[in-house]
Amino acid sequence: MTPDLSSTPWISSAFSGGPRSSVPVPHFRKEFKLDRAVKTARLHVSALGLYEVEINGKRVGDHVFAPGWTEYHIRVPFQTYEVTALLRQGENAVGALLGDGWYCGFVAWAGRQNYGLKPEFLALLEVEFEDGTIAQVGTDPTWKTSPGPIRGSDLLMGEDYDAREELGDWSLPGYDDSAWQPVVGTFHPDIVLDGMVYPPVRRQEELKATRLLDEPWDLRIYDFGQNFSGRVRIRIRASCGTTIVIRHGEILNPDGSLYTENLRSARATDSYTCKGEEEEFWEPRFTFHGFRYVEVKHLKEDAFFELTGVVLHSDTPVTGMFACSNPLLNQLQHNILWGQKSNFLEVPTDCPQRDERLGWTGDAQVFVRTAAFNMDVRGFFHKWMRDARDSQRPSGGVPAVIPVRNFVGVEDSGPAWADAMIICPWTIYLCYGDKKILEDHYAAMRKYLVFIEQHRSLNHIRSHPEVDAWGGFGDWLALDGSGKVDGATPRDLIGTAFYAYDAKIMSCVADILGHTGDASKFRLLHEEIVNAFRERFVTPEGFLASSTQTAYVLALHFDLLPEKLRPVAARELVRDIEKRNHHIATGFVGTPYILEVLETHGYLDVAYRLLEQETFPSWLFPVKNGATTIWERWDGWTPDKGFQDKGMNSFNHYAYGAVGAWMYRSVAGLELDPQEPGYRHIVFRPRPGGLITWAKAGLETPQGRTEISWKLDGKNLEVEVLVPEGAHATFSPPTGYRGDKVAWGSGRHRLVLESSAN
Ligand code: BGC
């Protein structure tokens, strides 16, 4: 039953920080009496900011950063916890503490207080007694507030804790709160309190650290061996008043010191002041960092000190597995997965470390297919699509980051970015067979397509310079020789290619949802866009107006060329790759599709040469250089130039990890069928190549677990698969082997194919 929270006021402390400075984390408390035996009790909680709640001294729930991040001025989630066991007949107390979080702490480069001045809290406890009567305890002006030991807390800057300021048993009944202050009560009738249930951020795993330097003893560097999002829990014994400072960084300078320049203004620094007890434990509450190394300062030589890395991300369980005979590719897969873990935190962010950490639409669009192989991201994207709807401009434009508030001011983030509005729900539908995500967002997807038609295109050319002077982010971070961050591929070419793709997807979506009028309209629109693309960008011989790898990849991948010109275009793509001595030059936009395009057009060998390339620029170059996540830039670090521009150089950005989908789909050979989405019909299509001698993949699909493994045994290809109950499968043999398509029902199947080489 949905609770009515509209008459419960929000409460806050009287203090608020300023545009750049914060105040200590406020605590709130309230005592109440339950004079009968409790049958059931539920606590509904929300915050503008971040909350942690306690009842009678016990923490409620295990969410981190609840209630989450949304467009707070429009919608804020509330959570409901079953709390019967925490209550007792007689005196009880409920308490909460509030972090600034995204609501009023620093976000990206936008300073503090982007949604409001200070954190606010709302709670309603509903108790049903054994005798059937009901009682409610909600936030109201009788609650009291006090600052406590968290002297400052911010997602980007870090947290400062002074254990000498601890408040004792403040969430137990009978506590002396006579020095606490009254709270301020407010109503926010315009904000929707939304009971949506989606994967919250939780502590996911723990990492051990190695100490790198013994000297000097008051400045220590520790290595967790893995770049990740989270924070450090410490165990310490030191004299009262000792303050240790923990700084976080992704990499080290050549001299072994912590490299933090690429964090820009994110201080990423926590501190703990000891109260001088035998043993003290501490983990920050309302901050996280993106890091692999920490620097710990000011420990005395004789202090006892231990630290543990606490990995945080949205609770999207790992569902996929990929492995093959090339250990470097296995490390690449590991890095892709950890890039995902690090950046799927409330919203799909670009990076977890610097003063950015925003829900960049383009990055999410590029990576969504790979993401759905690695982890169960269905609920995560349901929630983010709801955010997307809230962030969509009244015109229909889709901003660059979601939630957007006022972080990036463009009305429409343009090709390959804004198209996340259409591509993400479509991909979730394909991977999970989830029609609801299409139903929920159809109006917003449609509105975006109409926006492009009416405001961003001229004669079906999207990002036409005459109607759209900016034209989007281009082929972001391409190394195509242009020397520009947005690459050389023309914006109108990228724009029109994605416009065609959008129209095609929308015609399918309209068909699926039974909007037949829309379906035929979008089919026609698609045809017209394809014709306009050909007229403007394709020569009669099959060459494109731009010779970049991305231009050819898009034209081929989105089926924009007449059948007979495709071989010419594919040959041109290969020519560019060969010219670069088998190196990739695509940016965010072309990267996800390049290997698939090569494979489809008869260049599987070239695809493998790119995938297995170890020299710069390539996927394996960072792997060879010790990366544990995916770098933002192909040239994040090179031997001759060192680190890239510190103004934009993350070592934990998942976009280039979009190659992961091809490893599952073609190297291992695990594919879905759009006609029977959600793996109701599985297509096993291993495409052995390169130096790889075996590969395997597994996936928890909505139908159950599926697996494929293959190995080369002399001239034979041995394949084994698992088809889950409720699914059926087709085996599609690779070229070069004797054999036909095979149809399989559920169960394990095995097949040996002979090479047709002789
Ligand atoms: C972000 C990206 C994003 C890009 C857009 C960068 O600052 O980190 O990943 O897509 O801007 O141009």
C-alpha cells in the first residue's frame, strides 16, 4: 500500500553551508512510547541529501547513499523498511544523520547547493499493534538536532571525522538531548515522493592493501591492486587528538608518490581524529572516491594501523562471464567489469574520481550492451530512464548528463549522446525481453525523435550546420589524426547516421507496442533519412565524404549504404586500419561497432588483429601497462608523452570497454535474437580467429543460465552449450567449418565441426 507522506513535514537543522563551504553533519532524534505489543512496523524514509537512520541504536537497512540521486526538485525516492524487530513495547528512539550528497554538496564543477541549501529529512513510522490499532510517528517540529563528529562530508571532497565529538548513545531512548536544538520544518508539495524500487548502492566487496613504502613512516602509500569506487575502512590505535589524513589517487608518479592532478578540484581526502581508545574503527559515511592507491599521513611510528578497501556500487549482480586463451583479453574483460562496477553508482557515470562523476548520456549509450552482459542492469536502467524523462527538456531535447539540473547547459546533447533516450531502453528490451521499459518511456522516446525532426535537422540531415551550429560532441576522443578531442568525423554525418538508427528503432518499438500508425511513419522517416544520407555523404563509387574509421563504421553498421557499395566501403575502412599498421582510431562513437562491422563484411581477421593488438593505440596497450580498469583515452599514458592533459584524463571510464559485447557475441559466440528477446531464442555463433584457441561465456538470462564454450582441437572445433529451460537455441557455424545450422531445445549440447580447409 502506498503511504501518504504528504502531511509529513521535512525537517532540517537551522545551519547551512555556503556555495563552497559546508557545516558538520546534523543528527536528528525523537523519542516515542509504544504502549502495546507491536505486530508489524514499517519505516518510510527519504532525504534531500543522504540519510542513515537508526532505531534504538541499530542501523536501519544497508543502503549506502540513500535515498539515491534523482532530479530532486522534481522527484525524490523514498525507501520502506520492515523494522518490527527493532522496536519494543515501551520507550523507543529514532535517529538520523544527513549528508549533503548530490543535493547540496559539490557536484562536478558546479560548486555546492545545486538543488537546495541544506539537507532535509522525512520519515514516517507506521506501527500496527497486536490488537489491530495503528500508531504513526513522523518527522515534525518536536524532533531535535545536533552536530556530531562528522565535521565535514562531501562526495567529491571527502569526509572529516573527529571521534572526540562523538555523541554517544544518541539514538537510544533516555539520552540527554537537553543541549540539542529545535528543528526547522518545511513542506515541499512540488516534489514527488516516489516509492520506486531499484538497486541501491551497497558495500559489495572488500580489498586488501599492500604497503608500498616503509619510509618515511609518517607518509605511507598503500596499493589496493585495483582501481575502484569506494572508500577505506580503518582500524587504528593512536593517542587522543592524532589526526590522520588519507588521500586517494588512481596512479602513482614515477617517483612513487600519489598522482592526483587528474582529480581536478575533487580533494578526495578523508581525515580521522582519534579519541585515544584501545582500538578505533572508522569508515566514512557520505563520501566515496575513485582510486587504487591511498596516501596516509601523520601516523606516529608506534601507532597500530590497518586499512581495508570497501567497494561500493549499485547492487547490479554480476551475471556474465567471459574467458579465452589470451590472458591479456581476460585482463581486458576484468578491466571492463571493474570499469562498470566503478561507474554504475546510482547513475551510469563517466568516471568516479575527478570533479565530474556525471550521468553522461553518450557514455551510457555506448556501453549499455556490454553492461547487460556483465551485470543485471535492468532495474538500474529503469530508474535512470525515469531520471531521463525528468531531465528531458520541454522541447524534447535530451541533455548531456542525467540528472542534469544545471550541470551542463546544452538544450540537446546531440548525436550519440542524446540518442541514449532511444538506444538504452531498446537495448534493455532486447537483453531482458522487457517490454515495460518501452511502454514506460515510449512518449519520451517519441518526443525526442520528433524534436530531432523539427529542430535539429534540415531535409533529414541531422546536425545540419544551418540548423544546429554546435552539432554535438563528435567522435569524442578519436585518435584519427585530427588532433581534436572531438575527432574529424563530420557532426552531420554522425548525426544523420544516428537519426536513421533512432527512426529504425522507433519503428520497431511502435510495432511492438501496437502503435501501427507511428510504426509506418517512422519506417518512412527512416527511408528518407537513409536517402538523404546517401545523397550527402556517399559518392556513387561507395566512398564517404569523410574517410575516418568511424564514418565507415557508422555507414556500414547502420545499413546506410546500397548493398552493392558495401564491399567498397568495408575495403576503405580496412585500408585506413592497415595504413595505421592495424591500429584503431575511433572515438567513443565508432568504437562499439568497429569489430562487428569488420566481421560482418568479411574481415574477421582484421577484427582480431585490432582486438589482439598490444601496441598503442589499442585496447590491450593499457592492459600491457598495468591498467586494472578502462582508460578514458587511448593515450591516457604513453611512454613518450607520459600522462595526457591532467584536465581530462581518467583511468576509469568505461566507454572504450564497449568492445566487451563483441567478445561475448563473437569471440565466445553468445547472441540474442531480437525477434525473441531476453534470450528466449539463443543464437550460438562462435567466430574463432586471431591467436585464440578456446573461449567461453556464461550469462544468467531471464530464462536461466546459458553457456557456450569452444576449443580448437587440431582441425576440429569442439563446441559445448547450455540452453536454459524455457529457451531454445540455434547454432550458427563459423565459416571455414563443415556443418549446417542446428536447432536445440533446453539442456546441454555438444558438437564437433571439422575444418573445411582440406
Ligand atoms: C566526459 C565524457 C563525456 C564527454 C562529452 C567528458 O568530460 O568525461 O565521458 O561523454 O565529456 O564530451
